[in-house]
Amino acid sequence: MFSIEKSNIISELQSLSNVADKKQTLPVLSNVLIRCNSDKVQLKSTDLEVELEVTLTSPTITKPAEITIPAKKISDIVKELPEGPLSFELSDDATKMVVKSSSGKYNLSTIPAADFPDFDIEASENFYEVKSEGLLSLIGKTSFAMANQDWRHYLNGCYIEKSLNALKMVATDAHRLAIYQLVIEGEGEFKGIIPRKTVIEIMRILPKNETIKFYLNTSNIVFMSKNFTFKSKLIDGNYPNYNQVVPSGDGIEIRANRKELLDSLSRVSVLSNDKFKGVKLTANSNYLDVTAHNPEQESAEEKLELKSSVSGFDVAFNVNYLREILSTIEDEDISIVSYGPDKSAAILSSDQNQTLVLMPLLL
């Protein structure tokens, strides 16, 4: 079939293994399809909700063939093998794939390629282009706020929306909200909810400094680069009106050094309530008191210098949520605007494309 340097297949196998079905609902879904043509080698895996196809870089092809082998096993094996060339050869009866390295050989069971399912979607010739760095920013600055196994299934992913020349991504779990937008060329409007698994996997496989093509139809989204095609079903549902959650009007604003605040939050969180993870922020003139308590009557308090004198700021947050939000900001200083102890607060940065909202806790 083919041989290849370990460095040119290891990350691809790990990505394919992540996509392959873990539930073993159908044995072939736990496998990766290897399609070796005369001019290229393509690998593919799917769980019927998402599908990843990659084209390998610089393989040496010895014989065209196609077969499927266990995705996790081949990924784990190649990960442990020494650097250098690897060969993939099919046994004469096609029941075993023989993988050889400088240190040994491995025989893996196979399932015929004919059993591998097609991921049938409606193709489109109308696609949009975005730089991979832009797409990484779009996902990285929002996906932390996705819900995880929420009964409101439409929250278990990121909402993507294009209107005019803006591409916007939104994520919320009803406790925090993150919005980020990019300028994008191309006519037309669309919207859809990308599943959590798709969001996580596309973040892992996105290359640096490449143009990514993508398109949406009524039920799928497809991402394409020169070496991979990633297809995913969209979540069927209506995303909530997130604009209603973004606070406006007059609030009380504190401005502090982002790293100093993060460090203080990390320290006091040790003594916060394990269930609620609450931390209280209280402004007292030019200082911010950061405090936490737990049911064992233990407490922690830190004092942080503010950039200006403030009074009346008194609000509590889930410390983990606040730390995650602050970690998406790159500024030296940040602002938190409170609109009351029971109303959503805004976390502000210098990036006008970023909107961050956090609901307070009632301690």
C-alpha cells in the first residue's frame, strides 16, 4: 500500500481517532478508512454526525487498495513508535493490516472498505473563505461558554451567523455569554448551530496560515483546506435571542490589571464553596476586595488596587466562569461593569469585536 514518515501521519491519526465513534454502535464506525490511490492516500473517519477526511503529505505509494482498521488502536500504536518511516501493507487475504517500523511490526484486524458508510450531504458550489487564524479566534473566544450535555440541546454548541459582511459566533450555557465577530467577504446570509464535538475537533485540526473554505446548507456545515475536509451535521433547533442578555445602560465599572485579578481569583478560589464556586468582588475606594467562603467556616480575602476610585460595586460570580472569561482577553487591563447584584455583568476589553457577559451569583 504505502509508507510514510511518522511525523506526516501521527497528528492526522489522532484527529481521525477523536472523530471515530466511541460507542461501538456499528463496528466499522470505530475504524478509519484508508483509501490508497495511485497518486494520493486519503484517510477518513465518522460517527455519522461528523466526518473527517485527510490527505496525507508525501506518502510513497506501492500498491492501490482500500480497507478500514481500528482508529484508536492505530493512533495509539503510531504514537508510541520511534520517529522515522512506517509502512502499511495489506495481507494477501486482506484480513490484516501489517504496520512496520524500525522497531517491529503490528498486525491489525480489518473490515472491508465497502462496509464504511457514506456521509451523504448536499454539496454546494457557493462557499466562503476565512483565514485559519480568524476562525481560530472566532471559536477560541466563544467556545468556552458552550453548554455541555444540557437538556436544552441547542445550547450544546456554537451558533454561527452571517449578515452583511460580519461573521459572528455565539456561545452560552445560560450562565455566561460570549460573542465574537469577523469581517468576511461574500454575499448572502446564513445561520446554524454547530455541535460541541465539531467545535472542539475543528479547533484541533485547523492549520496555521491557511485559507479555509466553508459552506452551510439547511442541516450541515463543511470546512475545507488543502489537506482536509471536515463535515458536520448542524443541531436542529432555534438559538435563543442572545442580544436580550447583553446588558446596557448605566452600570458601575471597575478597572483592574487582568493578571493581578486572575492571580487573586486563583488564590481565593481554594477556599470557595466546592458546589457554587462563589467569589465576591467589592470595590472600596481605590481597592477591590476579593473574598471567598465555604461551609467549613473557612475564608479567603485578597486586596487588589484599582485603576480609579469606585464605590457601590458589590457582586459575586462563579470564580471558574470569571477566570475563563478573563483568560480569553489579551489586554493588560480589563473592566467589569455591574448593573446590580442580580443582573448580568459585562466584561470589557479593547477588542470591539468581543462581547462577554456573566451572570452573578446570589450568595
